[in-house]
Amino acid sequence: MSKLIDDLTSALSAIPLIDPHSHIEPLSPVSRSLDDILGYHYYTELAHSAGMSQAPLGKDVSPRERVRAIVQHMDRYDNTAQYAWFLDIAKSFLGFTGDKITAADADPLFDKAEKVFSQPDWEKQVFQKTNLEAIFLTNEFDDPLEGFDTKRYIPCLRTDSLVFRFKEPEVKQRLAKATGIDAGDLPTLKKAIRVLFEKFTAKGAKACAISLPPDFAPTKDGSSIFWMLAEYCREFKLPFDLMIGVNRKVYRNGVYQGQDLFDQRTSLIQYQELFNAFPEVTFPISMLTSVQNQELVSYSWIFPNVVPNGHWWYSNVPAYITPDLRARLQAVPKTKLVGYYSDAYKLEFVLPKFGMYRRVLATVLAEEFVETKRLTETGAVALGKRLLRDNVREIFKV
Amino acid sequence: MSKLIDDLTSALSAIPLIDPHSHIEPLSPVSRSLDDILGYHYYTELAHSAGMSQAPLGKDVSPRERVRAIVQHMDRYDNTAQYAWFLDIAKSFLGFTGDKITAADADPLFDKAEKVFSQPDWEKQVFQKTNLEAIFLTNEFDDPLEGFDTKRYIPCLRTDSLVFRFKEPEVKQRLAKATGIDAGDLPTLKKAIRVLFEKFTAKGAKACAISLPPDFAPTKDGSSIFWMLAEYCREFKLPFDLMIGVNRKVYRNGVYQGQDLFDQRTSLIQYQELFNAFPEVTFPISMLTSVQNQELVSYSWIFPNVVPNGHWWYSNVPAYITPDLRARLQAVPKTKLVGYYSDAYKLEFVLPKFGMYRRVLATVLAEEFVETKRLTETGAVALGKRLLRDNVREIFKV
Amino acid sequence: MSKLIDDLTSALSAIPLIDPHSHIEPLSPVSRSLDDILGYHYYTELAHSAGMSQAPLGKDVSPRERVRAIVQHMDRYDNTAQYAWFLDIAKSFLGFTGDKITAADADPLFDKAEKVFSQPDWEKQVFQKTNLEAIFLTNEFDDPLEGFDTKRYIPCLRTDSLVFRFKEPEVKQRLAKATGIDAGDLPTLKKAIRVLFEKFTAKGAKACAISLPPDFAPTKDGSSIFWMLAEYCREFKLPFDLMIGVNRKVYRNGVYQGQDLFDQRTSLIQYQELFNAFPEVTFPISMLTSVQNQELVSYSWIFPNVVPNGHWWYSNVPAYITPDLRARLQAVPKTKLVGYYSDAYKLEFVLPKFGMYRRVLATVLAEEFVETKRLTETGAVALGKRLLRDNVREIFKV
């Protein structure tokens, strides 16, 4: 069994990845120092949660000092999946050969990272080592989308600020600047948003996306910007990624990006009007918690336009991915399963995160399909390829 | 371990089944064509969800054409548990010997089914191959309950229309016709429903049943038809099957019987008045989702009159049955566990569905009881028999 | 694998326990008869749920008769985890050598228990056999806390009656008697509660604790006794154990302590004000259900002052402990995980309950850390020791 899982993992690793959601900045996609890696909110929040003060996160603290502090606290959270990602990064990219990262490793790793990351072809190396073909971005509506290869870095129109912060003057001004339209009333706003869709699709955007609080319940309403976005997704034939369930700023003194939590009491029933009103729009859906996975499975089983999308944030550990994936594979048509996305801020994270996912995927494929003789090993790899690559290409028309 | 699971599965397969919930029509219990099999809503909804239009489901389309369309789409959902049921049907009943059903198999399977299903003793053959002794029906209140052996096809009074559609003239008229009482006010309604209970129990009915939306919360209320039904269950000593959690017509353009979904935010606390008021009535309870299983386990652990009943609908895949069953076996008295029901519309489905369940049951028995040395293999099979047969007999007094 | 789990279990068993939550009465900590064991609500409620009337639980029934009745019903619930605890007690403490406890064993076990439990050093023997070093109590606010070794039996101020029943004259009178202050208004109440904290901490109390209904949502409010308790926890540096989710007296005719259930629809978002307002107070949190575990994991991942505490009540079976523990180990800093508490009423229960937990812990450590080569066996045992002992010492300052 464990050899089978190894073999499947290895075969899945040979499949070139298209990562359907990330926060990569295409003009500085890779890390420049270890601080870029360990500044990722997962590490700052785990270190803080385990007792680190916020002092090392201050602007005046040198990157080396900050890295030391975060690494120093690792012996409090070296049990976590996130620590395992970092260990994988250290081994795969920085030549680390130990079993465990300790406080003493902070400086040598920092120094090594400086050398490695400053290689002129580092970005290319990361793409190669990761077997990465293309990766989706998260672009603010006024992102110029210039200076990068949009076949490799695929634009995606992120719309949280339009939907939730449109009344703020700063957002209105940015919209005016980006579109040349002063959106004072609904008709002009509609025109302005059309300009955004035209611009984004002209630049090769393949999705519109938004994250939503647990109590959000869209309804058909002439003055709803969210509904307007869905209408444009229909017109411009873009999938609309919904990331459902986050409450912002719950822990008010949390670290940057480490303040958000949730209320598990949410339901996809809140979206029934939307799913019924837009049969032509595909909604790739991410839920914040595993508790909500069965609703996602059932809604995807029934609605042609609802598809499960990866394993988001607080569910992005094997303990939740494994049962969630198992249920999706047993109950949702395989052509609708978008397996995984990295959600990465720097390219170096795509490798360990997809590595973790492929291991889980291989395990579930082995247990559910190969051991039960429903599929050969070759058949199981083909099913894995659907989740890792084929469906991303077909659903997002990449 | 895998040999142990095989052995337990095989021993469990020797136990004659009494299936405590189905939608079999006793006057046409078996399929007449492959269209009867693949017209089951699981296949039409999965095919539709995976991209099939509703055109092949039209009345004017020939059964053969419809079967072709649904089989053609199987390569989009051949990962699912439902596909595995069909493959099992094809192998067990239609002599199919391949590993996978493809578009090319539609016509040969259709032809084979025509021959096989038209055998005069087909119904008897299905009972034998399935090792089926008796099966519960789902009867509308005005079902004449005639023309079939009620020892084999056990009547069950389904009451959804009485509780949720009583104000519709059509329902009132049907009730008047069935009982001879024009239920214009509460006292006459009460009399009419008594007639139904008398008629059903005289015909050997062994349960009253209803499916309920997530927000249903019964209270003692003189004008509540639901409460009245519970009172008659007490008087006529019938278990009252509650199937909790379904919202009807969520996907309004879904296929026939493929429109229902749910809101996971429901709680058995809504039934506390009922469970307290009717200690003499047994409530076999099915929850729509695995999320609700722990409530069901805990309420069954505390309330003598609450018993877990099978694995319903969106929870009827191994990914959910396995953890749900494991928790029930660890925390609820074994004499209260009704293991499984088929929910079948045609008898041919009892075999693959119980086959799937027995495999899960054998796995959990192996892991939890045999491997831990809590039970011998013989003891584990006896425990399995409780869930598969003994409890159905005792709880429903069959 | 199974040898590895055995080895880990064995190594974990060598770690002296500090049990951070129980209902032990320090003046009669051990059982005097088998009735003290089987009178534990788990057995009375399972026997009752499985069909035993309440008659054997009456005051007039002799202990021997009651034990007979409960044991007689065991063949209806010998599948449960709770039965396995009893079997372990019979084997570990009463020399039972059979595989299964049947009605015929009631009298011999009762007689044997009388002899064993009456040994003058029985309490000491139980501590030794259990490898128990110290155990937390649950003390009413007016408990004199005298006559026992508070290093071994650690006081804990339980505050349910203060928060939920303060308006009852009996509670007010008890408070007046315990503190010498007649708490007629808010300022005097505040003074009275300060006296309790002074007295409890002087006696070595290491925690304040409370159980809360699912809809409880504390807010900063000058008249809130709950908020006042949190303020005193801050001042007196006591962790505040929150046991979240129980509805009292749901099954109104249930056995003593077997009437409580819950509404799964609760969220830690209800506690956001509290967690934000008291960064200096550690909140060890127990949730009633596994459904709520992911919220607990995520809140513990983000809030430095939120820590997961054991596996409470309806979640205290391997089917729920296993997935809950797995998620905690993958996503929460290891220094924040309080692994388990016995919740025992008599010392004899600490052994089987921790035995069950250690087996689950060993399994998860084996699968997640040793098999994946993330830790050696020694490293895995050290991680287990964190959960079993080190964190209790550090978090509760024992």
C-alpha cells in the first residue's frame, strides 16, 4: 500500500501544474530573502499564536532579525503542516539536509537564501523545479496588468473592494482612474464595470473572484454590485470564483493577514437564487471549513454550474483535505473537480503545497480506486490528472 | 486485514435482508428496461450535472435513446459511488464482464436487459440473488394496498402530503375519497386520519414516515397534523420514521427528483418537545448530512425512543457512511442501530446498495472490533447481523 | 504499523499523568462499591436508552440490585466505548479475566469490588496503577477545600451557579456564607467574588471553569458576572476553562445527569469580544461536538489565548477524538494542545479513559509523524508527552 502511494505520488508529480488561484505579484513573483518566505502570514500567525510578540514584525526590525525570531519559535509549532511546507522549501530550494529546523539554522538558511534567490534565473528555476506551467493571479480592478507574460501569469479580476468597499471615496477614485468613468450612479457604475471586464478579458483574464462573509446572501437586486458582476461573468464567459465564509478582523490585534476567522453557521442555500439565475456561469466554490464540504459536494452534484474548488485556508491541511477529497471523488462528476490551488504569495510555496496535496490525492486514489480494483494505477493517475490539470484547463478555458 | 474484510463481507452477505425503506411499487417492483434503471434520479442528475441537457429526458425520447445519452456521459462521472452501483447491476444481473462501462456498451446492455427483465420469474430471481426477504414501501395515504403480498412488500404510511399540502383541494379530495370522511374541520380531520391508520395497520403497515425541511420544529398544538400523526403512532404502536433536512426545489430547473438540496443549519433540538411528549413512540431518524450525525448519535444515546436509521441520500456514499457508522457503533446501544435501507425505486438497486454498505460495515467491524480483539470474527458478524436484520425485526415488529 | 502503535502506546503509558479536569470528590475519591462505578451516568443513561426502566435507579433499590440491572442490559450496549472502559476497569482492578461481561458476572464482580475497594490503601493503589500524579477537581464556589492534599487534588473554581443561577436565593445565601459578604448590588457582588478568587488561589486553585449553552455570547457589560469572572482570571492569573455547547434538561425524564444534549448551531464567533478583551487570560476550550472542532482549531491557530482542551462528553469516543486530534496536531502549535482529561467522578475511571486516549494518540502519532518520517519514535513520544503532561504543567502552571 505504501509503495503504491509512493508510485502514484511520483506519477502525479510528473504532471505539469496549472495553479488556479494565488496571490503572486507577477513583477516580483519569487522571494528575495528568507524574510519573504517566513513573512507569509501562516508563519507569523503561528509564531504569534504560540507566544511570539509582534515586536519582530515591526518595520524597523531587520529581515534577518525577523527570520531569527520566527525560526526560534518553530519548536513550538514544528508539528504543523505549515512547518512541513517550510522544511520542504529548505530542502528543495536551499539545500537543507537536516531533519528538523532549529534556532541555529536561522542564519545559515538566511544566508543561503540570499545567494540562491539572487540568481538571475531563479524565477525560471522555481518554475522548473515545481513543474509549474502557469499560475492564476489575484488582481485588483485597477491593476495595469502589464509587464508580464499573461500566459504564464493568468490575470483574475478580484472584486472584494468593488462589492464591499465601493462607498469609500478611495475606491471610487481608483475606479474612475482605471476606467475613465466617474461612477456616480448605477448606470455609470455599470458602464465602468463593463470597462473593467473588457480590459481584463483583453489581457487574458480567466476568472472573476471574490471572498465573502458567512452571512452573505446575494439576491437579484438592481442595485447589487455583486449581481452585476455575475451578469458580466455571463456576458464575458468568465467563471466566478466564490470563496465563502470569512469574517475579517475577528482577532483585532492579530498579525497582518492573521486576523480573520469565521462562523461555521453558513449555508450554500444562501446562494440558491444566484445559482438558479445564472446557469451559464460556472461558480468554482471554496468553503472555509470542512464542515461545509458536504453542502459543496451536494450542490455540485445537483447544480451543473457549481464546482468544488480546492481546499481553502483553514481547511488546507491533510486532516481536512483527505475526507473532503474522498467525498468529492465519490459523489461529484470527476470533470467538475478542481483539485487544488496554492493560494501562494511567493512562487516557492507552490512546490510544498502541491506536494502535500499530491500525497493526499495519491492516498485517496490508492484506497478508493486501486485497492478496490475500480481502477488500474494508470487509470488512477489519469483521474488524478483530471483534478490537477485537465479540469483547470477546461473549466477556466486555459 | 483485507482478507479479514473480505471474509466479514462474505459472512454478512449470507444474512437475509429486510430493507426498511424503499420506494418500490409493489405492482411493478422490478425494471422492465434499462431505462427503468438509468432513469433513477441519481443517474439523470449526475449526467445533467456533468453537462447533459435535459433533452434526452423528454417524454418523446425513446428509452433506448435516453439510455444511450446517460451512458455516454458516464465517462464524466464514472468516479462516483452511483456509477459503481450501476456497474454492479450490469455485472450481477446482465452478465457484463468488462471493467468499465463506455458509450459502446449502451446498446448491448439495453438489449440484454430487455431479455433478462422479461423473464417471467425475474422478480423472484432478484429476490434470490439479493438475498432479500422483505422490503418496506412508501405508500401515499390513499394507496389501496392491494394486489401484493404485504409480508414481502411491507406497507408504510407516508405522510408528507397530509402535513405539508393538506390545504390543497386535490389532497383534501383524495383524503375524502380514501376515508369516506369530508375533513372540513379538525375533529373530522382527526377521524379521517384514524381511518387511514386503521386501514394501514390492518394491511400490515409497520411504520409511518415523513420527510421534513431543515427548519421544521414540531410543537404540541391542537391544530398540528404532524402532532396528530405522532398521537396515532402511539395509539397504533407504529414507529414514526423522520427523514430530516430536505429543502425541496432548490435547483428549479433540475431534472425530475433532482432539484432538492438542504441547509446544513438544522438541529434535533427542534424535536425535543416531540421526543419528550411521546416516549412510547420509536422515532427512527434519518439525517440528510453527515454533519448532523453527531447530534443523531447523541440524541440516540440519551433518548430511549430515538434510533438512528440508515444513511440517507446525500450521505449515502462510503465517505460519509464510514465515519457515521463508526460513531454510532461506539456510542449508541447496538440494539438501536438500524443499519441501512436501500431507498430503491426498483428492486435491482437493493443488491448494489446493500453490497456497498456491507463492505463499509465489514471494514468498520474489522477495524474497531476484530483488530482490537474486542470481538471474534463470529462475534463481529453477529453484531453486523443486528444492524442488518435483527433490529429491523425488533424495532418495526416485522 | 500495529507494532509501532503498540510500542508508542506503551511508551506513552510510562508518562505520569496530570489530569486537568475531573469531578472527583477529594474526600471520597475512589469507589466503595461497584455501584459507584456503574452509577456513573454513562452507564445509567446507556442502559436506560437501551430499554432499562428507571426503577433500578431508585433510592430504595440496593446497590447490588442496581448493579445487576445495569450489567444485565450490557448485552445491549457492549459495542460502546463506555462498555470498553468498564471491561478495562474489571480487568485492571478486579481481576476479571473473561472476554465479555454478562449478566452472570454481576454478583461476582460486585463481591470482588467490595473486597478490593475496601483495602485501606486502595486510593494509593489506584494512583499507582493509573500512573497518576495529580488531578484537577471541580469545586463549587463554597467548597471549603479542606481535608485533602491540594498538590494531588488541584482545586478549580466552577462558576456555573454564579453565572446562571445567581438570582436564586439559595445561591445568594451560599455566597454570603462563603464570603461573609451579602452581595445585594454589583459592587458588593464584585467584592464577594474577589473573596472567592483569593480563597481559591490561596488553596492552590489552578483554573476557573464554566459550562455554557450553545447560544451564550458574552459581551462587555458592567452587570455581567461572566465578564467579571474573566476580569478576576486576569488579575489572579488563572486560566478560564470554557466548556461550550450544552443544553441542560433536554430529555426531561432522563436519568440523573443523563438529560443534557445540545444544538450544534453554535460558533466561537460568539466569543470574539471576550478573546479580544482578555489577551492575558488563557481560555482552554472544550467543545461538545466534533462538528465544532474546526472552529476550535482555527481560533487556536489565530488567538494566542485560545487553546484546545481535551475531548468532552459526546465527543469522547475514538470516532471523534481521532479526526479532532489529527486536525489539532496539524494546525495548532503543539505547545497549546491540552490533550485529554478524564472528566471522572471516581478515580478508577482515569485509567480506562486515558488508556483509550493514549491508543488514539499513538495511532495518530504513528500515522502522521513516524510513518511519514517527520519524527522518530522517540520524537513522537516526546510530542505525545507535550499533550499528556507538559502543556498541562505549563498552561495551568502546575
